[in-house]
Amino acid sequence: MSSKIQVSPLGPGHDPVKDPLKGLNGVLSGILICEAITVLLILLVVLKVDNGELWTTFNWAYITVIGVLHLVMAFAQRIPGALWIDLALQVPLIFGFFIHWSVTAVGIIFGIVWFYVVKMRSEMVQRMRGGYLVTQHIGSSADPAR
């Protein structure tokens, strides 16, 4: 199989006028906010299941720290490597079955969401490399308005 990059019919173009990867930061922040809310709602599950037997200091601190880290990362998406940190935050959720199975369920559900986000991001990068974005051809000889 060839790993050669396909080039658009208009050519490779130049850097996009608006970087779509910067626009992805807002999507990532929104996902992290939704995930933080969901994670913090697990505290209610831990409190109510089995008449509160799961409500230990370790359990509620574990869940609270993960939820707060999601909130912090929602506002730190511009730092280099933020996507890797976002993905790393899924690991303690997926392995949270020792607290309650609902922690792992939330981790798996949002793990699927993050898989889709990474796939979408890689598709955008691939299209940018091939010159398939409209904003890569604005102001060039391939621009019909020129």
C-alpha cells in the first residue's frame, strides 16, 4: 500500500486562511465540560448505591479529582499536547471499575467519543496536507473570484 498523499485537483495550496485545528479546540473544550459534568454526577451514584456503602473518602476524592481535571483541561486546550492529556484522562475512568461499574461505563462511552474526535482530527490534517480545504486556495490562481 502506498502512503503517498493525494493532492487536490487545485493543487496543494497554501496554509489555510483559518486554521481548522484551532476551531477544534472549542469542540474539545465542550466535550470536556460535558464529560466533567457526567463524571461529577457519578458522585450521586456512589452516594446512593447500596445505601452509601461506596461513599468512602478515596472513592469520592478519586471521582472529584478526575472531574475537576476535566474542567481544568477544558480551559487549557491551547497548550501543546492538550489532546494527549485529554486522552490520558480517559484511563482512570476506564479503570474505575473498582469504585463502581458506572465509572467504567462513562469512561468507555466518552472513550468512543474521543476515538471519533481523534479520527476526525487526523482526517482534517490529511485533507490540509493534500490541499482539499477551500481556504487553502483563496487568493491563488485557482480562485475563481480572482
